[in-house]
Amino acid sequence: MRKIAVIGMTNNPGGVETYLMNFFSAMNENYKIIFININPDSGIAYQDDILSRGGEIFSADNEYSLKSYFNRTGVAKRILERVNADIVYINALTTNSAYWVSAARDLDIPAVYHSHNASEVFSSRLKRMISNTLKPRNQRILKSATCLSASYESGKFMFNNAKSTVIYNSIDPIKWKFNTKSRLKIRDDLGIDTHKKLIIMVSRLSKQKNVVRAVRILKSIIEQDDSYRCIVVGDGDLKEQVVEEINDLNLEKYVKLLGRRNDVPELMFGSDMLLLPSLFEGLPFVVIEAQGAGLPVVASEGVVPDVANVTKEIFKISLEQSNKVWAEKILKVELNDISKRLEMNREINESAFSLSFYNQKIKSIFDNL
């Protein structure tokens, strides 16, 4: 059985991590899947599930540590030799993981590089300068890999003019089919009355996801209609800033930070709308999930490719618009009844974002390496 070393699974159960579990499910029967944990100070997301289903996890620590920027290619090469990989599958937000492709090339094994973002954000000017300096070199390295992307835009960002195959994020529609009992239970667990209108955000608490701006938009919504509530699912380095913003705007009664959760389908069943004011995305997995659960989506203009608007229930607003304008447009979005939610699930099931379509395509790509 051929072995695939998978790069990109972190400890945060976000969109990339959820995608990788779909990949694991699709490939686990015919390949040995080994997830490389490059930050072994903490476990990876879904590790218990991975291990119980026969997957493996390799911790890149001690002599295999990748914390240093120096000789990363050499360390990556040793890791791939250690796990006896036949293929390396790199899932990345930037070109900075190109050293895995160099390592694979040295070992004469196929490398697959999958782009999940259409832009990037930097914490300092120095990091921006270094990344921009290295990017052309990294893109030359990536030409020797099989290039995949979550969308046309993310492929262009990552690979420049090199060709990439678009692999859409996908969901199992059965898992996301609206359930009234789950809705009532979640509402009861969260202490949210059934007549309240509930907005959900599912994202890292990071600059890219623009969560602080989202809190300010929510303030404008509640000033016009205080029947709205919001739950935020996820964690990240801006958590303290988000909490401070909620407190400063006196939104403690209206906004709940739930942290990381493993019941996102049920949380979406209990909600009425998804909010996604991101600065940039590739093809955000969460908008497919939301449509599968029957939710209208309000997102930043330019961050969700048109092809992802399967149900015509994604509404886009420019980030240049004021918080008040965002609030006014959100208040005009019609919330879906049960029949509409079930119809949206059916539409996703018949689209290129269904799990069956994904399974067929990804298997074909790896079987031909």
C-alpha cells in the first residue's frame, strides 16, 4: 500500500483541517495516510479520529524539528525518508512550504501542492518583505509539483502563471441536512430563545477573518433590531481583542464566543445566517457548509468566488461600506424556512461541491501519480 505524507494539518479544526479529513476519508482505504505534525508542542485536529481509523501521525520534533528556517529542506527530506513516503501532499496558504517539494524532488517522489488562499496577511513589514522576496524562487520550485487549488483565484495567487487543477471543497450533504430537533436543542443549550434571529460566524479569530470588524457590524445591527444574537465558533490570536471589543460595545448579552467546537452542523441548524466579513479567502469551506445547512450567507465582496454561490443565497457587501450599511443590508436578508433549507441542501448535493464528486476527482489525481 502506497504511503502519502500529508502536510498542513494543524491543531485548529478550521477549513483546511476539515478538508483534510475529507481527503483522509476518500483515500484511507487504498493508501496509508501519515499526517506530519510540524508543531508537535500540541496535537493536531481530529487526531483521535485519525488514529482510530488507521491513520498515522508523525511528530516533527527533536532531530526532525522544522522550527528553524535553516536547512528545512534537509529536515523535510529526513522526515519523508523516516516515514517511507511514496507521495507528499502539501496543503498551504502561502508558498513558504515549497521546501517540501524540494525534499520530494531530491528523493524522486511525487509532490502535490494545494493552495487554499487567494492572498496573505503579514504581521510586520519585515515579514512581508521576506515573503515577497522568496516568493518567485518558491514558485519556480512549485513548478515541479502537481499543483491543486481551492479556486481559480487561489491558484493564480500561489502558482502565478503555472497551471493548477481546481479541487473544490466539498461536504457530505447528509451531515448538513437541516434538523429541527437539533435546532431546538442547540437553542436550549445556548440559552437563546426560539424567536431570536441568530447569526453564526465560524472562523479563526485572526486578522484575515476580520472578526473585530464583525463585532462592530453586529453592534450596528442590534442598534436597529435587538432581536438579533450572534455566536462565534473558533479561536485564535485575536481572542483577547475580540473580547475587549465585545465588552467595550456592551454586547456581552448579544454575542457568545464558543471557542472550538465539534458540532458545527448542529450550530448551523440552530442559526439563521452566516456572516463572513473576511479580508480575503481562497474558496471558504464554511460557505459550502452553510449552504448545505440552508443558511443565507453575507460575505465580503470579492472573497467568495461566484462558482461557490450554488444556491444564490450568498450576498456580498464591500468592506468599504460602513458598519451601518452592512447592518442595513443584513437586516434585509430574508431568513429561510424549513422547506428552503432542505432545498438548498439538495442543490449542494447535486453540485460539484458534493462529497461524491470530490472523492472521484481526488482519487483520479493521486492514482495517476
